[in-house]
Amino acid sequence: MSSIRHWFLMVLPFALWGTAMTAMAPLVHSGGPVLVAFLRLIPAGATLLIAVGLTGRSWKIAPIDLGWFSLFTLVDATIFQTCLAKGLSETGAGLGSVLIDSQPLMVALLARSLFGEAINPIGWVGLMLGLVGIVFLGSPPDLLSHWWLMGKEVSVGSFWDSGEGWMLLAAISMAFGTVLSRYACQKSDPIAVTGWHMLIGGGPLLAWHFVDQSWPLIPQWSGFDWISMAYASFLGSAVAYGLFFWFANNEELTGFTTLAFLTPVFALATGGLWLDERLLPLQWIGVVFVLFSVLLVSQRRRIWEPHEFEPKLIKK
């Protein structure tokens, strides 16, 4: 039972992220990406710090961690959430979540270099399949046609205009943020670090929203819209990020972060039900590649060295 509960908690952040993407998708069009970004960060960060205080854990950032914490906050909170919100405003929740969850591929490479986590040939095959899947999902169809089918020339600028480029920048930011979290939590509580980095990282976004005149200061959202924003903030951020960074500091990074490829399953399901989003056939092929890659990466040791996992016979 404890094993099932452990796996449920490991998968929960990615399920919450996927459904939060669907909840946020309409809000960035009516309220603006910066507003959604800081509303997702600041209330969630405050909630986590309150939870830390109520459970008697230390909410202080150790002096030795302050430098790494500052860099972690800039990369994973301010830059990541800005790129995510801007990308989400131009892509659907399903496609956007697949693009953002290309970050496990980058985390695997960083973890191999920095922490010596093994990636055997099965793992490398999985990573390559994942990269192919991300290309199928992330590149505009016209651009793929130009590359492979000799279609008419397409400007690379359309890649950024359509939002996919922002999503990939968000994936890069989160990948580096995931690795930086280990350095920022050397002597500090991971939940406290997560709360502070969200609270502080949302500050520049709050200031940006007040200065930016292109969006209303207070959006004309319905009650359901505010409930969706609350869900994205408290469950899709506070609970999801708290669990994610706790596991990121206590589990193997490569295997754990590869579970992020499950996020699109939840986002595609909820996006199809609530937002009537549909993927192109080529993008569905990309989904298959991505999901197969997570299977290979997460089970790479079991597939490559099955004898290590065989039950040992007890000699009589």
C-alpha cells in the first residue's frame, strides 16, 4: 500500500499540471499572460510557507544556499512562468503541455553530467524518441512540410509567433531550475525553498502587470474563471510544485522527471473535453513517440539488465 501511495504522490504533480494547463488556457487570453503568471506564483508561494510554518519545519533559507536560491528563483519562477504563460496564450493546453514537458530530456542530460546518473543504451533510445516526438509536436506543420516534403519556404519567425518557441524556452528554464533546486536545497527545506522562490519570483511579474497598459489591471472574469485560477494556483502550483521539488531532491532525477511525459495525457484529455482542442495526425504520432520514450527511460535498467531485478532463489 505504501508503494502505491508513493507512486500516486509521484504522479500527482504531473496530473495537476496537465489539468492546470487546461484551466489557465482561456485565462491568458482574457487577463494576459503576466497576470496569470503572478497569480499562479504569489498565492501558491504564500500557501506553501504557511504550510511549512504549521508543520513546524524551518522556513529559513540557509546562508550557504542563498546564491543558488537566487539563481533558482530567477530561472524557475520568473523566467519559466513568463515563458509558460506567453506560450500558452498562443498554443492549446494539450500541445502546450507536451512542449513544456520536453524538459525531462534536458534534465536527464544535465543529471548525467552533474550527478553521474546512468543512462544506458535503452535510456538513450528513449531520449532520442522523445526528441523526435517533440519535433513532431512542436514544429508548425508548414515548417515540417518545408523540411521533409520540400514545401514552400516558411519563416522560422512563425515558430515564435505561434507560441511553440516560448514553450520550449519554458522547458529549458524548468530543466535548469530542476537541477538548480538541488543546489538551492543543500541545507534548506525543499518545501520552504519552493515557497520562497514562488513568492519572490512572482514579485517582478506583479510589478510588470501594473506597468503594462495593454491588459486590464483587474480582468472581467466570471466566478468560474476565478475558480479556475484558484485551482491553477493552489493545486496546480502549491501542491504540484511542492511535491515535485521534494521528490526532485529525494529521487533519481532522470527517472522521476520522465514522469512529466504523463502530463500531456491529462492535458489532452481535459483540453479535448473542456476546450474542444484537437491535434493533427502528425502531432498524435509525436504523442506516441513521447509516451513510448518515457516508458523506455523509466524502465531502462529493468530492460537492459533484467537479471538485477529477478527474484533471488533462497537456497535450502
